[in-house]
Amino acid sequence: MISNTAPTTADRPVGAPLVSSLISEAELLAMPEADYMNDAQLAFFRNRLEELERSLVQNADQTTEHLRETQFVPDPADRATIEEEHALELRTRDRERKLLKKVQQSLARIDSGEYGWCEETGEPIGIPRLLARPTATLSLEAQQRREMRQKLYGD
């Protein structure tokens, strides 16, 4: 496994993007395989993950504020509708909470130099897969094997 030193949060203020070293998706995809998970690529994914993290935290804050707004509705049908909307919102936030944990784990993997490498095989996960799912920890083949095992043997 290739080890590149990733920029750390100590190098810049929290939440400040690495603007000077960011590359576009097209430039990222055009890079040769030998440059896999170099500093520019790691900075790109760190920025993308940090943006996702900020978005998820902001959504959670909005949900908290929205749920605090108590509405007294005398009609039972309206009350049931509001309760169902709150339940749906809470389920959505629960999924986002789980995604936030994966985003934070991915940021830690960048810091440790493990980001972009399959947890099972040590092979590269691949830039296209990481663009589609920046929190991926398995290569496409390893993920397919895991899903097949789960399908055959259950969780």
C-alpha cells in the first residue's frame, strides 16, 4: 500500500478548504494510476467529505429546531399527519447520523493514510467509486463479495 502524507487539520483552520490545492473531478479522473491517493487527490476528497459533514450537521440542527416547534392542533387527523411527518424526519436524520459517522471515519482514514484502499484486500478502491461514494471502504469486487455472502447467509 502506498503511503502519502495527507494534510492534517493542524495545518489549517477547522473547516477551511484546501483551496489552493483543489483539483476538479475531470483532473482527478485524468490522473494516471501511479498518482493514486497523492496529496492533491486526498485534499480533494478531504474537502468533499468536510462539505458533506457540514451539510449533515446543519440538517441535524434544522431538524432539532423544527421538532422543538410544538404545534397544538385540535384535529386528530391533522395531529396524526404532523406526527407522521416528524417520524419520517427522524428516520431521515437517523440515516444521516449514520452517514455522518462514516464521513468522520473516512476523514480519520485520510489522516491515517488508509483512505482509498480496500479494508479487505488492500487494493485501490478506485477514483470513480470514491467519487460516487466518498465513504467507501471496500473495492467494488470486495463489496460485491460481501453482499453475496449476506444474501446467501444473512447478516
